Amino acid sequence: MTARAILLTGAAGVVGQALLAELTGRPVICLLRRGRLPAAGPEVVTGDISRPSFGLPPEVYESLTRRVGTVIHSAALTEWGRPAEDYEGVNIAGTRHVIDFARVAGASVHYISTAFVAALAGEAPVRLRPDNVTTNYVLSKRASELLLAESGVPHSVYRPTNLIGHSTTGWTSKPQIVQLVADWVGRGRAEVFPAHPGNLIDVVAQDLCAKAVAEAIRRDDVGRQFWLTYGKAAMTVDEAVELLIEHARSTGRRIRIPRIVHPADLDEAELNALPPSSRRFVQVLGDVSEVTAASGGILPSSMSELVEEYGLPEIGDKDAFRRSLLAAAN
Ligand SMILES: NC(=O)c1ccc[n+]([C@@H]2O[C@H](COP(=O)([O-])OP(=O)(O)OC[C@H]3O[C@@H](n4cnc5c(N)ncnc54)[C@H](OP(=O)(O)O)[C@@H]3O)[C@@H](O)[C@H]2O)c1
């Protein structure tokens, strides 16, 4: 008998593409909204998770429910700074529709959440401001986790921190915030770097995330929660900035070393004097720093569990970060 297929939502996204490279041995059906896969191969269904039955014709939906045994739910509105209703429509309603599908199909769900939900824990030492650029996004991801927890559908939750490129090649299908910031620092445009004291900078290679999900599915292991983060082994802010400077120098640039400033101490006049793109970076970095501070400065981590139990490779975050910087520069 052929193994039941894996339905992968968000297959054309950064995580989706990393997942496609790791999912072997089972048929994969990619649910795409309008994005395209870089290469032909996997079966594709065009649908919209924000609509009931993904907006699919009944016969297509019904056929999927018969064929699919596992859903990896990676599709989401990932852009920050949008109004709450935008995330409600795609992220929350989308997860509801995935749950409906899984119920009918008798499938398990592997949900790609975010490590940022740690900022909403009851004991958070710093409150996430409602106007933090990530707040509505993070709320929608936590709401999705709660929907799954209450659904009775067998599921696992994966909470990656900010993604960087592939651990050995540095490649990414779309530059992520970390690479964009690195580019900004590398061009000497960063005069200040906002960070709460004690925060660690936690980034993870996209293939490592994909390997964790693929291995859980291979083992048919559900009912788990994994923090795809480095936790207390993550880089200090000084180490991260040093790496950025070292990288910029290796490309022949002489750049200024940004001052590390508590976001609350950012000087309004100094901010206003920055070019708009730099001002935006400083604001976004300050908001991301607030997320980490609200998570206690150090994110929870399941990395050692994943290495010991799942045999995931031990990939150093600094080495992977260096490779992402190099790939972004080429
Ligand atoms: N990237 C990170 O640093 C990071 C970190 C932590 C957690 N995550 C989580 O990981 C997951 C994947 O993120 P990503 O970085 O791969 O994001 P991404 O590159 O923005 O991809 C998201 C995918 O979702 C699809 N999508 C959006 N709305 C849809 C809809 N209504 N119906 C069907 N598909 C829809 C998009 O399709 P189109 O291309 O057609 O628009 C896109 O392919 C998300 O749940 C995100 O919260 C990401």
C-alpha cells in the first residue's frame, strides 16, 4: 500500500522550500496560493487557506482528504506590521481550515509556529507593546497554537527563531530580516544597534528546522512541541555585531561600529536625523529586541533534545550565520 501523502501548505515559502528538500520517501502535495515552486516535481494544488475547504472544488478537496495522512502547515501571512484582521483572515482562519481538513482526513498536523510566542508567556518580564511591529503577527500565531490545542486533532508545534540561510551554503529563497540587517550594517549605515541588555541573538538555519519536522514525520512522532532555537547557547549581541563587522571587513569595507543602545534610550532627534530606511531598521530591531526581552532575553530551546533524540546534526549558529552573510554578499 502506498503511504498516505503529506500536504504541505506554504510550499513556495522560505520554510516550505527548505522542507521540500528534506521530505523524502513519502508523496508530497504542495498547496500553493499563487507562489511557484522553483522546480517541477511535486504535485501542486492551488488553494487559499483563508477560505473554507481552501477554496477548492468539492471533488478536489474530497480527494485530498482521502489521500493525505499528514499536514505540514507552514502557510501564513509573515510580513510584520499589518492590522490584526489581516492575520485573523490568513493565520487564524487558515489554521481553523487546516484543522477542519485534518479532522475529515484523519490526518495529523505539524504546525510551524514561531519562537516569538515566548514573548506572550504569562511570566513575561517585559510586556510586548501593542504597537510593536510584530505584536499582531505573534498574537495570531499563538491563537493558532491554541486552536490546535483545543481541536483534539493530533498535532505537533515547531517554534523556529529568526531564520537564516542554509547551514552549509547560506542560500535562502528570500532574504530574511537577519540578512537584511547584516547588509545594512555591512554597508556602514548602522550608527546605532538597539538591544536590551542581556538579550541573546538567536538565529537558526532553515535546513535545520526542516530536518526537525521531517524527522518527526519519519518517526510518526506527534504531540510534541519543539523550540527551534539555540537558547542559552545563542550569540551575545556583541558577538553578533562582531561577526557582522568581521564579515564587512572581509569584503573590503571599512565600516563604523554601531553603538549598542537600549531601545528606550534611543534619542528621538538622532532617530529623526537618520535616513528613512535606517530609521525603519532601528525601529524594527528595537521591536524584535523587545520580543526577546519579553521572552526573558534567552529563548527556550529544544536543540539538545533534537540532537540527542532525533540525531539532528550539531550546527553552530555562528558558522551558519557567517555562511548566510557570505551567501548574501555574493
Ligand atoms: N522566516 C522566518 O524567519 C520564520 C521564523 C519563525 C517562524 N516562521 C513561520 O514559518 C512559516 C513559514 O514562514 P516562511 O518564512 O516560509 O514565510 P513565507 O516565505 O512568507 O511563506 C509563506 C507562504 O504562505 C503562503 N500563503 C500566504 N497566505 C496564503 C493563503 N491565504 N493561502 C495559501 N497560502 C498562503 C504564501 O504563498 P504565496 O507565495 O502564494 O503568497 C507563502 O508561500 C510561517 O508560519 C511563519 O510564521 C518563519
